[in-house]
Amino acid sequence: MTTASLAIIVLWITKHRSGVVLNMTTAEWISRVHQAGSVVITVARHKTGDKEPATVVVEQETEELLAR
């Protein structure tokens, strides 16, 4: 239940399709980058991932929830 809620929060904030959050790997999460109070996660595998990876940007508060 909590995992689904966090996925919905990330989708709502970032306006990405569900495949971006569902296909985010542990390696992509570990290689996230902190920039100016935000966290940038690059997700390669999603609907149009063959053209360009998706960039997910969330605030540090959301990152803390995801890190749990």
C-alpha cells in the first residue's frame, strides 16, 4: 500500500507516465544526483526510452520518503 502511494505521489509531482516509475531500477535510484535542493533520477526503460531517458526530479522530502 505504501509503495503504491509513493509511486502515485511521484507520478503526480513529475507528470510522467506510470512506466517511468514502475521501471525505475535500483541502480538508477543509487546513481541519483542531488542538485540545488532537488534530486534527479534518470530512468532509461519506459515507453519512449528508446529515444530518450526520462528525467525524474523530486524534492528532497520526497526522496526521504522513497529512501525508506
